[in-house]
Amino acid sequence: MVSMRFFTPGTQDEVFEDCCDLVQSAVDGYNVTMFAYGQTGAGKTYTMYGTPGQEGAAPRTITELYRIIERDKDRFNFTVMASMLELYKNDLFDLLNKQSVANQKKLNVRVEKSGMVMIEHLVEEACTNAADLSTVLDRGSDMRHVAATAMNSESSRSHLILIIKVVSVNKETHDQLRGKILLVDLAGSERLKKSEATGEVAKEAIEINKSLTALGDVIEALTKKQKQIPYRNHKLTQVMQDSLGGTAKTLMFVNCSPASSNVDETTMSLKYATRAKNVRNNAVRSSMAFRPPARDFSQNSELGELH
């Protein structure tokens, strides 16, 4: 189910208190998504990332994750891997790849038989502590596409996605749990006319609206429990496939502007939220029993252990 609660406006502490249990869910082997939707300037990026002293959901997720790891380190070995990408127009870009864009391999999204989404050629970095993961977040955020529009002098022109994979191995039984957190800061949902975008920025806005429409179509299909969910209609929904509906736990932030001049965009956002609220699904965690030696995490996983 997509969670929903109203904050008017609510502090960063209050907002995260309402969703911090999702971090524990990821450690317990579930796929989790938190994403922010709304028009440019309504506070999506602030909600997700915040400012120094007023940290948002992403940095607080990092803090909470390593608090749990420290608490449980006597019983489990943990591995945390992070990657960060943006969907700009209809192309995926690896924000941690140190090569120039021209020299980077194309990021291809594929879904394994287990339903797990894999992104080929995406750089993943091991993060042994909160500082490592925070550095990943900062580096990726600095690479994001922004541009000036009538609604925001630094409008986000892409969808920004932080992927955190968490593997825990029980020291006694060697059973393994695999969870994933997607933190998604979506680009602005306003109409092209409202943003007064022209030229290249207008083309960006058109692509943004296409991707948000595709996301809305997926939410609609999940709401109606259709047999075929149109994840493949856009790269955004392909990337989010195993963390949106189905067996995932999903939380959607809907950011609305209080300005009367934005009433149309606010109404659109609330309608979008109403559809999302009606999604119902059964979350299932990803676990793997120990079968020596072939599935011994410490010997065969490509991920290193985090102590």
C-alpha cells in the first residue's frame, strides 16, 4: 500500500518520524521506495534532501540505516552498496561514474526472473559507514541537471534516484536477507504553459511530463489490479518496477504549493495522490537460506562484508 498522511507543512523531524520504519523494512529484506511528487518550487527536493540542520528524508534515511546496523552488528554482518542515477529526458545517466558521459557505457534496465531490477553498467560503491553514503549522495546531487524556469531559478530538470542495497547475513544461521531502498526526487509536474519554458528547457519539460504520465499509468493499473502493469512504457517505471507495487513498500510525498496562483497544479497533484492512495499490495521480503558452500555469502558474493 502507498502510505499517505497530511502535513501542513510539518517539520523535517515530523515527516521522517512517520516513515523511518521503512528503513527497518529494508534491513529486514523488503524493497522500499520513497518518492516526492509535485510541481516545481513546492518543496520536493527540500523534503527529500533538506538543508544543513534541516536534513530531509534521504540523509535521515542514511543516519537511521547505520543506527540499525550498529545496533544489530553482533548478530549480523551487513553490506551496503549505493548507486545514483538520473533520468534526464529519456536517458539514464550514472552520476557516480568518473568517466565522461561520452565514454560511459549505456545503462540498460533488465528484470531478472526473480523480479529484481538490474541496471547494467551502473557503478555501485560499498559504503562502510554513514559518511561514505552521505558522500555518494552529495556527489550525485552535484551532477544533477538544473535550469531556470518561471517557477524556480534552479528547477530540477531530471528525476534523481538514489539506490541503496542492504544485505544482512545472520552470523548463526548464515541466512541472508536482501533489501533495497529507492529514494526518488521527481522533476516538477507542472504544465509546460505554467513553467513558461522554451527551447531546450521546453523539450525537457515535455519528457518530464511523459515520464510522470507513465508513472501515473502504473499507479492506475495497480489500483485497478490489472494483470498487465505498464512498467515497460518508460525507463522511470522500469527502474522503479520492483519497488513500486507488487511486493514493495512504497511511500509517496506529494508536495503542494499554498499559493492561489498554483491552484490548478495543486489540484492535479492531489488527484495524483488520490490514485496512489488506492494502491494495495502484499509486501514480501527477499531472503536466502544458507546452503554451503555454493551460497555462502562470505565466499561467493561480490559484495564485501561490513562490520
